[in-house]
Amino acid sequence: MRNTITFFISLLLCASLTADASQEDQLMRFIESKAIKRQSARATSANGPEETDPWADPGSFSHLPTKCPIPPAGTKAADKIMALPGQPPRVNFDQYSGYVMVSEEHFRELFYYFVEAPYEPASKPLILWLNGGPGCSSLGYGAMTELGPFRVNPDGKTLSRNKHAWNNLANVIFLESPAGVGFSYASNDKNNNNNVGDRRTAEDTFVFLLKWLERFPEYKGRDFYIAGESYGGHYVPQLATVIKFMNELHGTTFMNLRGIFVGNPYLDDYKNEKGNLEFLWSHGVISDQGWAGILDNCTFSPSDDWQCFVASRRPQRGDLDPYNIYAPLCLHAPHTGIYYSSSYLAGYDPCAPHYVNTYLNNLEVLNSSENIMRNTPFCFFLLICVAAWHADASQQAQLREFILSRRSSSNGIFFPWVATNSLRAESFSVTDQTGLKDVDKIAALPGQPNGVSFSQYSGYVTVDENNGRALFYYLVEAATDPPGGKATSGVA
């Protein structure tokens, strides 16, 4: 099956990964997309029933398995990594990696990288680490640039020890989650494409832990902690909720959860947005005029509309690290291809993600029978962040966001990763398009000049309802006498 896995995640990355792609870029992208979704959903939900809390009812998780079959003998041994390519000598801890099937019906497998403590691992707790995004790799970021045992050297080929690694004090699992992130994957079916979100992520991670503990039974009953950062502010407490409910629901201890900890957690849309913008203003990144414009248009509540979205992204913030505005940046020499830091900061290299990218795309790392990917073919692109687009406040970015927002108001659902099937004439039909022309009409593009005298439209037209394929168009009519003239359209 692994030889036939779909490459839609890789293709998304190939099309959208920029030189500045990072976990913070992905989180910003997610925040902006949620802002647009809130605007489109606000009108339809204002008079609707109050939303129920999907995490409030323990019984809603009763469908989850309570035990898993014992894995075949040798499964743990097969996952053991003898040595990572380029690792330094005298590594004194065991490390493992592999796949755990979390849905056989829909073929979802999660990839993990596990490092034990160098000294007395049997007496130390177990930690599950989850990076955020959503969509960022716990291997590419967590293990290789943050708290893992190794750092990738600037040559992109060798590793060095991280003296601050968490496995000095605990045994740590780095999990690529949800399915589709990093080296985890799922088959290309409607269930996997449509039924996504935080709940699916938490449930899949619970099943992963249940099965992983059968593969590593010595960790059953061990003190267990969940940790994460960024959008892990959702993943971590939600997984803890599932574990707590399952333990109480069945009167047993599936995992001996002792606590959770999150760093820089993304918890609340509105508080996060206000805090981020106010911080940038108070530190001179956003001008007084820009901040005043934000306050004039934003209440940081569900009532905020497109004017707030535009105002909050109008101020030019420059090129900076949003997690540390005083930190150096990674610069790229276009003629030599070399990445280098704009200045020196002890213990920090802003170019580390580029070294990791080179390392994990090394053929020896990808194809060696004793490495983290072990015999698993994949498109040779590091999935540090899935579809991690660079976020900026430019007019072009606002236009891009506007175009993306058209998806929610157009007919059909857009799945850019759906595989092409043969078109069968007998199954083709035209659905009712009444009213969609008015929906697709663009009143004005952001930043367009005054005096525009022609009509323009954009939206999606579904060409395959069964498989969810849709084509995007942008139509501009002639400025005078459009019905009798010629129209030109572009399809993306």
C-alpha cells in the first residue's frame, strides 16, 4: 500500500512552499483563513442554534477502541534506528521510528520518531511532543530544530548533539500529526478529505498511543505528559480531554496522564489577534496611525468584518521573526545558494530549517534501510509545513486572500489534491446554476482604482461532483456593451 500512497500533500507543498515557510507562517495563514471563514459563516449562523461543545460529552468518544491486538513479534526491533546518517559518534541512547496504523478502513498511518533517555530510561517519564501549524512537522521542527537530541549542521549532511535536548530528562515521542503532515499520510478518499479537524486529530492520536503502547509495552503505566507549541494549544488539551474521558468512561487507565504543558499556545482567535497586533504596535513595528486604524475597524470579536481584516493587515511590518522581533533573520545568497544569519545570537541559527530541509531530502536519509523513513517512497520534498505560504500584509496578499474567500460562496467544494478520473459522458450533467452569477460578482477588488466601469466575476464551477473537482475562473466584461461583445476569462 505504501508504494501506492497519494502524493497530494507533496504536490501541495511543491506548489506553495516558499523560502520563508515556517511554523509561524503556517499559523498566520491558518489565522487569516479562519478570519475569512468567520465572515462568511457569521450571516448564516447569527440566527441559528447555539453551537454545542464537542468536547463536553465523554460518551461522544465511546466509539474509540479500548484495546488493540498485540503487534507481530519483532515490530519494535524493526523500528529501531541503528544510526542516523551523519550522526556524531558515541550516541548513548536508543532511537526508533516507524508507522502506526490509526484507521485501517481509510488507511491513515501516523509516523513517529522516538528517543529514549541516555541514562536510566526505565525510571524517566514519557512525553509526547506535538508541533503546531496546524500542519507542521514534529520531526522537522520539534526534533531537528528545537528539543530533539540532534541539530543539523550547516552542511545539511551531518548532525551534532543538542545539549539542551529533552531526552536528557525524559523519553520523547515526536509525532507527525494529523495524517498528511510530514511523513504521516492517508489514502485519497472522501472520508479522509472531508472529515478533518481537531476532533479527528485527537481521536487518531489516542488510537496511535493505544497501539504504540502495545509495541512498547514497557511504557504502559509510565508517567505520561503531552507537550506542544503554537497550534499545539489546541492539540494538547484536546488529546488530554480524550484520554481523561476514556479513562473515566471505561474505569481504567489507558494512559497515565500526569499533566500537559504548552509553549506560545494558540488558544483564542480574538485574544491572539489583539495581543499580537498590540505587541507589534507597542514595540514600534506598527505605527500609531496603523494602530489607530485597527482600533477604528476592529472589536476583536465575532462581529469583525472585512474592514477589520484589511485594517489589521495594512500596516507594513517589515521582515522580522514574529516570535522574537529582535532575533536575526536568515538571508540567502542567490548566486551561491548559501544561507546565512543576518547577525549573531548565541545558541540560535535562523537558517536551521534550511539545513533540516537539505538533510531530510538527502537520498541516504530517505532510502537507507536503517533510517527514519525505512523503505517508504515519497516525493523528495520536506513536509516541514503543509502548504506553508508566506504571510505578509501586502496588497497582493490581501488580493490572494480575497480570491480564496470566493471558495466559500461558490458552487461546489474545491479539493486541489483529487486524482483525475476518466470523464464519462453518461455520468455528466449540469446542475442548477440559478443565482450563482450574482454570488460570483465582485463589487470591487481590494485596492482597485476609482472609475472602474466594467463588471467582474470570480468563483468556482464544479466539474466533477462525485470527486469534488472544481475550476476557478475570473471574468472581466468589456467596459461598454458587454452582451454584444467578446468576453475573456482565465481558468486557474
